[in-house]
Amino acid sequence: MVKQSNQTIASQLDKLNEKETAAVVSYISQILSARLSKQTDSQPNDDLIVFLSNKRENRRARQVVEWEKARRQNAQRTA
């Protein structure tokens, strides 16, 4: 389904002239820049939060969560 919608979008983009294509690219870049600014705004500014997040226990806990996520993805692939 995704490949089909991607092909449909690609075929529609091929039909656009240069001005319309530039408008689409501009719109996409605005969306991406807004997404990036939201991510940087959500960064913790509190020194205590930054300090605690860098503690060894928290780094290890994040690593365990990432490992568990990867294990689940591998289990789903093999199933």
C-alpha cells in the first residue's frame, strides 16, 4: 500500500511545472524546519535534569530499553 501511494505521489509530482514543484519543496522544507525547531525547543534547560540524565544508571536504563526494542523487532521479523 505504501509503495502504491508513493508511486502515486511521484507520478503527481512529475505532472507539476517548475513553479508548482518549487512551491511543494518550499512547503516540505517549512514542515521539516518546524519539526526540527520543536525538537530543539523540547530540550531540557534545567541543569539538574541534564546532570541526572547523564548519570550512569540512566544511560544504562536507556541502553536496556534500546536493546529490548531491537530484540522485539528481531522477534517480529523472524515470526
